[in-house]
Amino acid sequence: MEDLVRLSVNIESFKYPDGYQALSNLKLDIRKGEFVGLLGANGSGKTTFLKVIDGLLKNFQGAALLDGADITKLSPKEIYKKVGLVFQNPDDQLFAPTVFEDVAFGPINMGFDEKEVTRRVESALKDVEMDGYARKSIHNLSFGQKKRACIAGLLAMGHEILLLDEPTAGLDPMGEYKMMNLLMKLNRENGVTVVMATHSVDLVPLFLDRLYILSKGHVVRGGIPEDVFTAPEDMSNVKLRLPQIAELIYRLKHEDKLPFDKIPLTIGEARKEIIRLVR
Ligand SMILES: Nc1ncnc2c1ncn2[C@@H]1O[C@H](COP(=O)(O)OP(=O)(O)O)[C@@H](O)[C@H]1O
Ligand SMILES: [Mg+2]
């Protein structure tokens, strides 16, 4: 990870046209190469925030900078060269009849020739483990494949910053892991900066470097998972909970007085702690 700040956001206030204040005093920086999670209950402002940093919502008070430039002043083209947003529902994003045509749409519009378009589509489909699906009808894809096709569409345009709105929502348990592994691979191997909104508390400690908890439109806590997942009450105050394994160890420590040093967030860490105690 580098120190270069790519997105710097300081939203004093954002109100929807009906007057609802969806974001307030929301300050955070996203650095090059980070894999960041925005964790929050339904209605906490995750989608609204992603739309602001994708340049879709502009009339807010405050500042949102992409590589130092005011996002509200950039053209869609300037934004889409760097940043891409994967919607929560792939059916809102996919529109072409076949996988190839959908993934090719971006590169074609960027003016690449046929050969380069094909190269980009093939490479993007390979990255999301969907090579061999190019000729398939979008209609016949599974939900998880549709989500991956959306990601391929953005990768084919060469986005350096990928924003994903609840990428694991609606996937089965295996699909959740596959999606998180894919995002981790894109982050670690391809150097893509990844920002994802989620409410999956059990999944995030396994994969994410940095988390921000959103509640009522602002960041209540941020940092590495160990610093963010604190006491159960703090989590329920923001309508979330601890990962289940952490909840168990927390109760064993505080109610049954077992001498755990720390509250592990994953099964792997919990296993080590328990073995240490038993020995
Ligand atoms: N178009 C809209 N007009 C008015 N209020 C909205 C609109 N979209 C979302 N909201 C409200 O803004 C708040 C944040 O919504 P959202 O960003 O979608 O939250 P999340 O993605 O965390 O579930 C919610 O209370 C929601 O009802
Ligand atoms: Mg949302």
C-alpha cells in the first residue's frame, strides 16, 4: 500500500431533493492500493456515499476530490477513466444481449479498435474467472455470474478504483467467498484500489485492510478491523453486531470470566487463542 491519496472526501452535508439529510460530516481518505470496507446497516448512507465518489450526486456541501481534482467539476469521461461503480443489482447495470457485448461496451466507447476491444474483454473475463462465457446470453447467467460480468465490464475499461455496492449480497456462502477472493486478487495482484459497501460483519475481518462504520450518514469509527469491532453495545448502537465468533469469545471473557487476552474476529484467530488457553 502506498500513501498516495486518490479520493479525499469531506462532505459537510448532502440532502436528497425531498430534504432528507443522507450524509453529514463524513470525512475520509482512500489511498492508492487500499481495500476498504464501508460497513453499515441499511439506510446508513453507503450507497449515497458511493454515488458521491462516483460523481453521480453533486449537490452536496463540502469537498470530494479525485487525485486532487474536484469531482463535481470533472466530466463523466474523466471520472470513468479512473473510477467505476458496480451497482448492488446487476440487472440495473447489464443491458447488452451477450456477455461479450456488455463487457465490450465501455472499451468501444473509449474508442479502442476491434482488436484492442477483444483483448480487453478477454482479459477482463479471465480476471473474473468467466473466460468461455463471452458468447453466453446475459439472460442465462446466474446471479453471481452477472455480478462478475459487471466487474469485468469495468475492468475492461481499465479502472484503477473499483467501487462496489454490496458485492456479496444475494450470493450463496460459496459465492460470497469467491467474490471476496476475486476482489482481494484484483486488489493484491492487479493493484486495483477497492472500496466496497457491505453489512456482512462475518466476512469483512477475513479480507479487509481498513473499515469505516457508517451510521446515519457519517463515519462513527474507522481503522483496522480489530479497532473497529469493539464491544457488542457499540455495534448494536449502529444496528450491527460483532462477527459471531467474536460475540462468543466476548461472552466467554466477560460473562464466564475466561482469561482471553483479545477478542478474535475470525475462526482462525479464535482457534489459536483457545489452544493457547487450554495449554
Ligand atoms: N432518492 C432518495 N430520496 C430520498 N431519500 C433517499 C433517496 N435514496 C436514499 N434515501 C435515504 O437516504 C438514506 C441512506 O440511503 P442509502 O445511501 O441507500 O443507504 P444504504 O446504502 O446504507 O442502505 C436512507 O434513509 C434512504 O431512505
Ligand atoms: Mg445501499
